[in-house]
Amino acid sequence: MLDRITIKRGDSLALDCTAWLTPPKGADAGIPRDVNAWTPGCQMRHERTGRRISLSAKPSGAQAAQGRFVLSAQAADTQAWPTGCWHADIQFTSAGVVTSTDTFIIHVLEDITP
């Protein structure tokens, strides 16, 4: 089953992320992917309409060497998103090499309070 993130339309989105070359397992601490050298990018696609939207993917300052970055969208931007399921992944690029994460879902719900 795909990982699912839920957001209401018109809310700000900020996802703290860590990129791993080798993910932590058990006692193994894993090896983070330096996002100063591997540039993250994220795009999501609406499952019904096919509309595509890019999320901002910014390294987290001094923690970028430890794989830390933030995926985000402003409230004014999410207000215009159609409700429903959006399929997304994060793509890392460095010197012509491209790798992508597993696909995850961002489920956009209608906001009750305008």
C-alpha cells in the first residue's frame, strides 16, 4: 500500500524529509544522501485529471549534508488544487544521474472553514 498524506485545500503544506543512500535498519544508522550534492525535486499528478504540480523542495540549511530537506506549498497555492488523490514521488539528480523514491499519495480534501 502506498504511503498517504492528507491535506485540506487552502492549508499550507510543509513536509520535513530525510534522503537516504542506505536507509536505517535495526541498529544500522543508515547513510544520509547529501542534498547539497543531490538536488531534490517533487512533482505530483492528479489521478483523475492528470494535472501536474511541482512542490518546492529546499534543503534544510546546515542539515542538508545529513539529507534533510522540506517539501512545501503555500496556502494560496493549495487553495486551487482539485480535491482527490495526487500521486507523487521525489526525484534526486546529480551530475546527470537521476533516482526516484517510491510513489506516495497526497490526498487533498475540501476545506470546511473558508
